[in-house]
Amino acid sequence: MASNVINLRTVRKRKARAEASNQASQNRAHFGRDKAEKALDAHERDQADRSHDGHRIDDETDQ
């Protein structure tokens, strides 16, 4: 009846390290962009908003 002994403290620490690593990876992807990439995203978002607003039909302008 030999069974494997598991130290729960090390399992918890290993899980916490994996979660911290995952969070760090997400933060690098989200915040680790240079100024040009951020400006490009802002420009594309602005362009999409203007295009969307340009197709809007206002009832007030028809009167």
C-alpha cells in the first residue's frame, strides 16, 4: 500500500505561480505595446467610430 505523498503547500504554491505567470503574460500583451501600436489602434478605433456615425440616420435632419 505505497501511495504518493503530496505536500499541499507546494501544490498551492505551484498553482499560485502558474496563475501569476498567466496574469503577467496577459499584462505584457495588454500594456507592453509601444506608442506607435497604441496610436494605430486609437486611429483605427476613431475611423470605425466615424464610419459608424456616418451611417446613422437622424430623424431631426429630415424635418
